[in-house]
Amino acid sequence: MLKPFVFLDLASFDATVGNPWFPMHPHSGIATLTFMTQGNFRYVDTTGQQGVLAAGGVEWIKAGNGVWHSGTPVGDTQVKGLQLWIALPAAEENTPAQSVYLAPSDVPQEGPARALLGRYGEAKSPINALAQMTYLSVSMRRSQCLNFC
């Protein structure tokens, strides 16, 4: 009934306590979209991508027939983000893995809305989500909600 959505996870951890990181681990048959809301995260994956995902940036991994990836916080800050897991259509489950990393400046915006997937007005995400879906990050003051919601 909820397909293609598997789950939405809020990740929050304090990089000043210990050494929180996610060692190499696999995914297959799904896609994940990670949106960093605070802090920076160093990533590496088996599609050959590596770098730092900054707050406001987006990571899209279409795992297909399998991908391994890892991540670790950069610096000593609180790190927060959202991760949406999406079930791939059957025809895409065994395709080669792909990953896309967007810097905050590469995430299209219209008004208070940033298009992580899909589109809002003229803001269209460069990520091909494989299904008709829109996933936005909206920032506004409480008084603005009546004009947008």
C-alpha cells in the first residue's frame, strides 16, 4: 500500500562523542536519498564516488544489483539528516548501481522549497527518481506557512 516507500529515517548523532561512523555496508534492490540538514559527512561508495556531503546537500544511491558505501562525520559537530528508502521497480532491481551527490548549491529552489526529488514550480531536481514522486525540503517562518501550506 505504501510502495514505493520503504521508510523515512531521521538520523541525528553527536560527532563530539566517540567516533560515530557507518562502515562499508551493502544495499540492493532499493534507492536511498539522504538529505543532510546539519553538519558534513564524508562518503565513499563502490560506484567510484567519494567526497564530502555538506549540510543542504543530497546523496542519491540507486543500489540496483548491489552497492557498498560508508560514511563518517567531518569535524566535531552535531550531524543531522533525513534518509528516504525507496523500493525500486522490479525491472530496476538488478541494474548496475548509480550514485549522485549534489552540493547544496546544486539543489534547485523556488521560494522556500528545495526540490530533492521531482519538481516544485520551476525547481526540478536533477535526480531521476524512476517514479513520479516529489520530495521537498521547505524552510519558512511560522507566519509564512499560511501562504505556502
